[in-house]
Amino acid sequence: MSEKVIELVHLQKQFGENTVLRDINLSVSKGEVLSIIGASGSGKSTMLRCINLLETPTSGQILYHGKDITGHDMNLSQYRAKVGMVFQSFNLFSNMTALNNCITGQVSVLKRSREEAEAIAMKYLERVGMAPYINARPSQLSGGQKQRVAIARALAMEPEALLFDEPTSALDPQMVGEVLDVMRSLAEDGLTMIVVTHEMAFARDVSSNVVFMSGGVICEEGKPHDIFENPQNPKTREFLTRFLDSHRGNY
């Protein structure tokens, strides 16, 4: 049995009176690609933000290699270096070049020398096809290019796992493919990934496991083939039928 990297135990999240996550139990093992699907407002992104501690859980545990990261003795910067995040809206530093966006975290958090950080940044910018644009600022890049720089920035920290929060939803359709191609190659290389996505073909073809969420709960989880070909929960069936009908022709 492969080692669990991240485990959620009875995770709850409330905003005031509104319960957004209810008793979430989930684990991700080394090398696994877990896709989280579901309608907008189902709690997917909130769950991802809790894993990265951008949101503080109301109750429950988030375990990283068995250690509860919600404890007060957790070094948050070091944890986020190990469990990186790629955002829907890129979150690049607008006043920095692509290269410097990929260097600054390495120097400030990992205490690498500028020279070492630059070599590692170049390696990952090349990996995502952005080496020609190292001196460009975000305003000079397309959405797909910005997201590839954001992925390179996360990879430059050499994380153990990467969280992707709807990484293609802010992109024009023609740019979606270039980002998904990068993510596919990372999955093939064995990077542990948790992906909140509306890209059903990616969830079906690349994931090790798929989770369907609705109303802040996990309704169903399983292998992609089982979820897409033979969903057991009526809510999963309804979601997939509705989604596939609206996307027929390009799925």
C-alpha cells in the first residue's frame, strides 16, 4: 500500500451559519492524481483552500504524512513549499518577470542562492514551454502562458504534491489544451496531484481516482471508469448527464 501524503479526517468548514464542508474524509497517496468534480458551490475549492490552509477548518484534521498541519507548531511556509498550489487566477507578481516569479519563493522560503534558484527556475520554465518568455511580465503574456508560468513557479519549489484549483477555468478555450498538456505530463511523471476541475476528459483519462462533491459532502468516489461509466449516486448521474449533454461534440 503506497504511503498517504494527505489525509482529511472529519473535515468541517463553516462560514458563519453556512456549513460549506461536512464531514469530509479523503486521502491521497504518493503518485496519485485525484480529481474533484461537482457543480459550482459544492465546496470543492474551499476544500482545496483548507488543505493549503488558506482557509482554517472549523473542525477535523488535515494530515500530511500523518502529522496534523492545523497544529500551532506547523511551519506554514515550509508546508506550502511541499504542498504547492496553482490558482485559477494565476496569482503571479505583476511587477516581476516570469523568471523572477519562479525565483523569489525559492530564495525567500527555501533559502537557495540566487544562482541555484535561477537554474531551477529555468529548468521548470523550459519544462512548461515558457523558456522564450523568461523576461516577460504577466501583462505581456496570454492566460495560458501565465498559467504555465504559475505551474513552473510551483514546480520550482520542488513540491511533493500540487493542488490545482480549476486551473483552466479563467482561460480562453484555445489555451486550455496547453495547460492540460503540462498537467498530463506531470501526472505521467508521478507527481501527486489534487485537481479541482470542470475538465471531465482530464478527470476521466488522467486521474487515478475521482471524487464527486455536492452540497459540501462527498457523494461518491472511485476509479474514473466507475464514476463516468457506472455512477452509483443519483446526484453523480444527474451531474454527469447534464454536463455531458451540454458539452457533447467536444467531449
